[in-house]
Amino acid sequence: MKKYSYVGISLVVLIFGIWVVNEYNARNKTDDLAYIVTDGEKKKVPDFRLIDQNEDTITNADYKGKVYVVEFFFATCPSICPIMTSNLVEIQDQFYGNMDFGVASVTINPEYDTPEVLREYAEEYGIKHANWHLLTGDQDDIYDLSNKGFNIYAAEDENAPGGFEHSGFFALVDQEGYIRSREDDFGNPIIFYRGSVPHDDKDALEGEEPQIDILVEDIKSLLE
């Protein structure tokens, strides 16, 4: 009888151990995503106040408690922006109806990209998530937000396609407003996700896992 008792106890201990490990992993999943540290402090999205495609005032506070993706684009971009938007629409469709998710698409050509233009752009690309705001405002404020707030390069350049140069990166922001990313093989944060590569372009990906898939996984990780 003792032999069977020991077996029973061992089985209970094993099951309990598996449960503890799974519970620990679930609770610490977001620890797998790095914080971006600048001057010894975790980098947080600075305060901003912009106008969206519906002419509503949107601030960083509107994204409080949400996991969201930030991009800098412009509506008349003839090069990478259509790719970036298509990638984000794919992501939107995976989280459609989830009000804890959002997107902030900030134009770097606010003089042309009025709320009306951005509304037409949203209709053209099928942007319909309630928390996807296409934002415009003062150009100096936007360029400070891009180049200083996120360190995502954007500038006017008459030699660039469409007259503006930008990187095509996506930034991932957690519920508390901190910029997050996964780490590379050397333990360094990748910081941004390449949004300008078509999701299904195997040549451009050069055997790498599509960063849009990686971004989706990391969004899910933060949402759990």
C-alpha cells in the first residue's frame, strides 16, 4: 500500500509543479520583452496632443491602459507607407474588437494631411478599429515626437520619394506608456519593428521570420 501511496503523492507533486511553472511563465511573459533604457531610465512616450481623422483631440492619455503600435507616415507617400499601412491592417484584423489594443499613425506631412484627407485614407485602406487614430497637428510638435520622443527618423527631403524621408519602423508601447521590444540573439532590445517590408516578401525577408509576425506575438504577450 505504501508503494501506491508514494506514487500517488509523487503524481500530485508533479502535477502541482507543472501548474506552478505554467502559472509563473504566464505571469512573467511580458518580462521577455525589453524596456528601452535611455540615460538609465525606461523610455516612455512623451505627452502629445493631436487631431485624428474624425477631428477628435487625441492625447497619449487616450492610450492609457492599451497596448498600441506607433508609426510615422504620410498619405501621399509613394514608397513604403502603403506597405506599412497594409501590414498594420493585417495586425488590426487580428485584434479587431479588442479595445485594449490600438494604433497611432502620425503624419509627417500635416500641412496636406488634414483630418478629411486622413479620413479618406482610412476608408481606402480599410482602417476601422475604434482605437486606430490617424493623427495630424503642428509639424514642429510632430517632428519632435518622431525624432526625439521615439527616435524614429522623419524629415522633409525634396530628393526623397514624395518629399519626405522616414524610416518605416513601428514602435510597440505597453499599457503604461513604455516603449517595449523583444531582444536579439545577443540580449539587446531590437527597439523597433520593420514595418516597411511586405509581410509575404520572402526575398526581402532573407529567410528571417516576418517582423509583423513577431510584432503580433509581442502584442499578444503584453495583452495577456
